[in-house]
Amino acid sequence: MMLRKRAWDMMRDEFATVQEDASLAEAIRVMRDSMSESPENTAVVVKNKAGKLAGVISIWSILKAVEKSVLKDENLRQVGETDWDQAFKNACLICTQLRLDEYIERDVPVVKPNDPALLVLDHFLKRKRHWAVVEEGGRTMGIINIADLYREMTRDMIQLF
């Protein structure tokens, strides 16, 4: 039953990671690769030089970078004889060269492997995040996506009907 489920029952122990000194382009590539395997993998764990959790780059982080660099590019706002494809390509090039550390979400919801599923749900709801990092003893063990929690919760709900 749901009350017996723990974070380690739902976590993905294979998850996307990048180093803190990576470029935004690298984080985008890693997230796209991860999403090709599982579309709900919309968060990449960022590790520091010591291999410890530095934060997370989420799909929202990347979209904020796009908004900041691509959508605000003056060439894209001009009307007339603008080469839109070239302007977009230039803006995207600028975006992918941005430093990753400007977009790392450092206030990361962290749960312990033995935390009950209802506590994980509480983290999602209170922090308004769709993922949480599972960590124990300073070691990142996995990540839980809201889709993972949903599958576990609804599996038990359906069995009750």
C-alpha cells in the first residue's frame, strides 16, 4: 500500500548529470538524451568538482536561459529585411555559450531513501517542483520525478476499485 512506499521504491538510480563547469549547451544535450529515453526526465543533476550535489538544471532553467538570450535578442524583434533563420541561429549560439552556473537551481528538494512516499509528495507540493533528489550521507542516489510518484500512487488507488 501507498503508506509503505519509500523514496527508494520510486527513485531512478540512473539519472542525467553534468559537472558544474559544463556549458548550458552540454546540459541541453544531456537533458535531450535523457528525455529521449524517458520523456519525464526533465531535470539534470549538477555535481561539483568533488562529485557532490551542486544543484539541478531543470527544463525551466533552460527555458529561462532561452527567454533571456533568444527571445530578447534585438535582431529577432526587428521587422523588415531580417534574416530570421540567421538571427535565431545567432541567438541560440549565444544561449548555448552561457555559463551553466547562472541557471543552476541550488535550492533543491532533497529526500532520503527511506522517506515515505507521502513525505515526497509533500516536498513536491510545498516546493512546487516536479522532481526531488534522493540523497544519503552526502551521496546522490537517485531522482524521483512526479510521474514516478503518480504511477505508484495510482497503482494502489486502482487496486482499491
